[in-house]
Amino acid sequence: MTAIAVTGHLELAEGTVPLVRAALGDLLRPYAGDGRLVGVSCIAKGADTLFAEAVLAVGGRLVVVVPSRDYRRSTVEAEHGASYDRLVEAAEEVLVLPYATADRQAYEAANAVLVERADRLVAVWDGAPPTGKGGGTADAVLEARAAGIPVDVVWPDGAARRG
């Protein structure tokens, strides 16, 4: 079994979504159909959701890490709600962390769980350094590298963040 966790940007430019989707498909294709892939994701909008969908598309099992008890209600935006709920339903395991509120502490703890459970980390990441807010993509990459977890950076040519 191979556990691959994901971290990545929430706000991907519209033209970036198909690029990232294709790159994740290519990255996970070697695991197709053999039952050995476990994908670990917080299923936030953007990269996390694209990764979770790619894991399921190749026949992998999905583990969802929910940063806090209020995450669905307070953080998941209306346009992402149906995808979020569908992925929770498809998950083999849903781990809800014991935080009441989705805040920096909850996100840092979620990153720690991702790294702890991962044999590899996929980072849909433009390479920007940590923001100092904690719990972000760059923070997860640094944690994984410090723990000796291999990191596969996915940022295809032409990819951009929205905003």
C-alpha cells in the first residue's frame, strides 16, 4: 500500500484546473487498478478536491482529514458543497480533528496528520514561501521534507493562482 497525501492551493485560475487535473492523473496512473493507493486529503476546494477525484478515478481509496468540527459549516463555500459532500461519502475513512473551529491551529494539525500518514506528499504548489499564517501549502511541504517524506511538486507550465 502507498499512502499519498496532498497539499495545494485553494484558488486556481480557471485555465489551471484542467492542467492540474491532467498532471495529477499522470502522476497517479501507475497506481491504477492495483488497489494499493490510499489518497489522504482535506478535500478543500482547488488542489485537494482535484487530487481526491484523481485518486478515486484510478481506483484508489480516499481518506479525508477534516480540520475541525465546524469545517463544513463555516469554511466550505456553497459552490464547493456538493463536491465536498460527494467526496466525504466516497471516502473509506473520515477523520474529524478535535478542534471546534477551523483556525490556524486546526489547519496546522491537519497538515501534521497528512504528513504523518503519507509515504509521499503531492504539492500542487507554485513554490511561494510560507505566508507566516501557518497551515498553508508551503508549510506542509516544509514539514514533509523535514520528516524525510518525498514531495512531488505539481505546477504545470501555464498554471496560475486566481486572485
